[in-house]
Amino acid sequence: VGLRFVLEVDWLGDGDFSGVSEYPYLQNMAIERGRKYFIQPGGKGFSQAEVGTAKLKMQNRDGRYNPYNISSPLHPYVRPRQLFRLRALHGTTIYPLIYGRTTNINPLGGMKKSANIDGVDGWNFLQEPISVPIQENQDSADLLNLILDEISWPVLWGRDIGAGAETLGYWWADRKSAKNELHSLAHAELGQVWISNNGNFSFRSRHYISTTVATITDEDVDKEAGYSIAQPWDVIKNKVSVQAYPKVLQAFGTLWQLEEKTRIPNGARKEIWVDYTYNNENVPAIGVETSPSDFTANANEDGSGANLTSGFDVTIYPFSKRAKVVLENNSGSDAYITLLRVKGEAITTPYTQSLYSENLISQQTYGTMEFDLDEPWLQDINTAQNFADFLSAFLSNPRPYFECWLLPNNPLQLGIDLEQRYELEVDELNINGAYKVIWYGHYWDLEKDGTQFRTRVLFEPIADISSSTYMQFPYQFEVNSDFAL
């Protein structure tokens, strides 16, 4: 079929590829990316994308992938956590399959020496925690970019971030994983984040309208290999609640005060981490400072003796919900800190508003099935109510999600990527209409039958919201499937 692969690994760890392909050693592959659920178990919010994986088996007769083999041309660079990319070459066209980082290299002995190389896509990289100071009145797309900047998203993977649909009054990140924060921002505006097969971190708001990539017909589907169609009761949610978290900026005041007198020897430096509080609750804050009137140092613990305040350097490093205060004693004497306050403007959520919408007709037919959207960055009550009304109307109707094998060695399968829109005309199975890809797997095995490249795809129907009274137009709400496969 003229199908070849290009497997490159950044063995040197310099953020670039040398152009040397490991394809001559590749024996089989299994690539799986996307997500198989629309809604989390129990109806508790939208599901996040799973970390994409690549499992590669390599021929290793000469010990090429053995880290202890000093004769290997890769020595001493056989190690995990290196950038890699796997692409398919069909004729003169190159198709990206997965970009990511290796996680393990495991040489295996026996009659046929081999090595297993495991890799993951960028979602694994984004599981690291981040902290970002409070941002005011920022577009959601700008905040997504800020998160990627904070975690040093590799330039080699790239970004494809469309315009956001919401401007957030306040946003911050406090030691949460970048993956969670990215999904939370997108879900709070009914948007979508994913990682493309070329490594790009991608985002589209709820106002995005995708274009059709191709039409898939009966002739493209391998029905003998098996398929799955979701039943109505697998996907319906007919009682919807959406939580709103209005944010209120409080007046400038004390966020923290030192309770115990602290001794600092002359010439010493002390760091104190403080948590901001308002009404005994840990809160974020802006305009955080420690002014001269908020700090006093004395020679004695009871506050008597020489006033040594002027001999101290006081520096504050504010974060979203806490601050680091650095005290340096240059007074010439040992001293006690008798007063230390941190002030600022607290941002509070004085109440959480729950908005509801339900479809009684659907409940009579299928029973009551609940869905709860609870995202902290959904801050507007009216928006939350509109979301509840729309989701109740959309989720209360049966939607025929469709998983199938594509016929092998079809050039169509090489271009498959997440969030792509296809027109399905599988008349034999009554699957017709606009769908998008939410999960796929690529499989190839040289040892069994290297002539077949197989692809399994999970398609989700695209919503028809022509009757929506809230969503801006042009608009197309595209979400992921709700059933396990």
C-alpha cells in the first residue's frame, strides 16, 4: 500500500529532531487518543480528555535501545522523557499520528530481542501543578495561553487557540494541575480543549463552527470487525443543574497578622508564608502589601527597648491566595517582630447560586437522569441559567454515538484527528448526519500482518441548536460522548 512511518526521538534532549528515523526498527504500534465519555460518572460535570498513549515495539537485536550498551549508536542518550513524534508517509503526503514524550524504554531478551518504547501526548506534560497570580477582566483564550506559558509548553508542539467566548472578572491558579485548569476554563464557557495529532494544544469556544473534512459512507466502515451504537438511556440527561460563583471585591483591609513575636538575630533573614483570610476563610486577594505602618521591630519581646524597625528590609511577594514575606535584620542588634500585617482587597464568593432546568417529558419516558455542571470559573448567574436551559434541551434527547473500525489501508484513516467534523452516511446502520471525532486508535503490526494499518474511531453527533434562544450565531455546540466503550 506504500505506507511507511517516520519515528523520531529527540535523544539529545535539545528540543529538536536530528532527522534520523527509528522506523527501520519499528515492529508494531498502538496509538490511542481522546476521550470516551462526555459526562463524568454520576453526571458530575464534563469529562476531561485522557492522556494519549503510544506503545511501540522495536527490534533490538544489536542492543540499540539498551542504556548499558556502550556500543549502541544512541549511547549514552537512551533515556525516557524525551520528545518524540510519529508520522505516517503515504505517497508524498505526511500525516502526523502523535507527538509527545517518551515515558519508558524497556529492552526485552529472548530469541527475538526487542524493546518496548512507551510514549504519551502533551496531556501528561500538563498534569504538573501551576500557580498564577490573579488576573482581572481577561479573555478566556488569553488565560489559556497564560497557563501554557506558566508551564513552559514546548514550542515544538505549538498552539492553536481560537477566540474565547467569555471575559472573566477574576481568575487565578493556586497549585492546581494545568490540565485541570485548562479544562475548567473551557467547560465554564461550554468550550472545548484538545491536543491535535501534530502536538498543538487546541481550543475552540462554543461559538466555533467547524467545517466538514470528508464524508464517511458504508464503504469506509468495516462492519464485520464490530461496531457500537449508544442506546438512548446511555446518553440522556434530563435534569440539569448549573452552579454559578459570583465574585465580590471587598474593601482594603487586613488579610493576615502575626500572632506570635518572632526573634530574628542581627544579620539574619527569615521567610514567612502567610495565607490570606476573610471572615476566617482562605481567599484570593489583589493589591496585597505590607506598608511601613504594618511592621514594627523592637529590642525586647514585649515591645519595649529600642525601636529597630528602620534597620529591617521587608519584601513581600504576593500570590493569588498567599504571600511570601521576607524579613532581613540589618539593624545591628537581635530583634523581635512585634507587629507584622499583610493587607489587601479580598475576593470572595459570598454565595453559590444553583440554576436548574429539566425536561419532564423525557423524564416520563426514560426516568430522571441528572447532570450537574459545577465549574468555579462560571461567574455569571444569567449565563448559568442559559446554560442550564440549553443543556436540558440538548441532553434530554437520544443521540446515536457511533464507534466503528474503518476499513484498513484507507487514506481517510491517516488524516483522522480529534474534533474533526465528518458527514456520516452509514445507511445500513441508520447513522446519518454531522459527527465529530472524540477518540481514535491506530494499530499496526509488522509481525502479524504489516500490510494492514487499522483505525478505530468514536464519533459523536453534532448538536442542532437552530432553535436555541441564547447561543450567538453562527454557533455550533460540539461535545463528547457519554457512554463507555
